[in-house]
Amino acid sequence: MPVHWSWRSKVRPESPPVTLYEEPVAASSGSGVEKEGTNQLVTFKRPWGSRYEFVQGKVGNLRLINVSVEDSGEYICESLVGRVARVVYTLKVRAPISVRIQPRQRVCDFGARVELECRVSGYPHQVIYWLHDAKPTSPLRQQIVRRSPAPDAPASAEVRERLIINSFSLEDIGVYQCVAESSLMDTATSPAAGGRGRIGELRESTSSSSPSSSSPASSSA
């Protein structure tokens, strides 16, 4: 029974459904036709590197190879003959969360402008936040600036956040952490994934004209 496959992206839900072709596109490197036993395989390479294959025959199997986050979404199989109910398969692909903070340690002058950068990669990451000595940072003292990837960048592309202290003082001494939390929120069976960045530690410069301070707090990630 001939079938028709289509795909709706989960990473970019605003995009319309895409038909998965049963004929390889000649201009696409990695596409082609080959034999597996008595079945004919039609292989199509996607722009981001993964491949899918059609195993021709009554079962109408679709095989995904080397999947990435970009392959996430709904795969819909429908019969081209008669009124047969369609089958929908949902594929969710997770990329490990990685968090880095720079610089790891810095000695600051009183009144100086200070920046710490947090780099988060992986998918999905819905929440990124900062801690100062294990407590949420104060929006009155620290400014957060985010640089998001371009709209056409891969879903797992790096996100950058900067924590900015415009005028460093004794209250800003301590340990800063950037935390990224992630989970596939629409299923109760998928465990949450997360990453805690390395520590960025700010100290007062010994040459500063400000009053001396106590030793900075320290903790582990």
C-alpha cells in the first residue's frame, strides 16, 4: 500500500509541514538508491547532516540515521489509497547541556566596570540564571545582557549571557555561578537535564583605595 510521509519541525514549530520525498534529489550529496535484500532503499541527506531512508514495500518504513536536534518533530505517515487513519510518530532529540563562564577569576579595582560571560550550548535550555554566593543576583546591582543565536542557527547553537557590574564595590566580592536548566517539559517520563557553570570569583584589588574587605566567599560548582 503506497504511503506518504511528512514532517513537522518541533525546533521551528512556525514552519509548515515538509514532505519527505521518496525520490532522491540529484543535487544533494549523500542521496541515492540502493538495495537491501529484496527491498529498494531511497536515501536522502538533510542539510544538517542526518539522513533518512525509505524502505519500499507494503510496510512503508522510514529509517532515520545519525539524528540531530534538527530532526525533532512529528513524522506523519498517511495512506495514499482510501480512507485509512494516519499514524503520527513524535521524535524528541536532546543535546547535552554545557555551561562555561569566563573569566574564572578576576581581581577588580573599586569602582571599575566588571563583566562575566556565560556560554551555554545544548538543547533544550529554557532557563539560564546567575547566582552570587549561592543567592540570586540583584537586578539593582548586576545587569544581565543576552546574545541569542541567529534565527537560522542550529537549535543547539551557543547562547551567550553577560553579567555586568557597572561600578564594583565590596558588596560585589564573591563567587558567581551561571546555571542552565533544561527539560523536555511535555513529558513526565523524560528526566530533567541541566548544567552548572564553573565559578567566576571576583576579588578586590589590593591597590584599591577602598576600605579593606574580608576574604571572599568560595564554593564548588
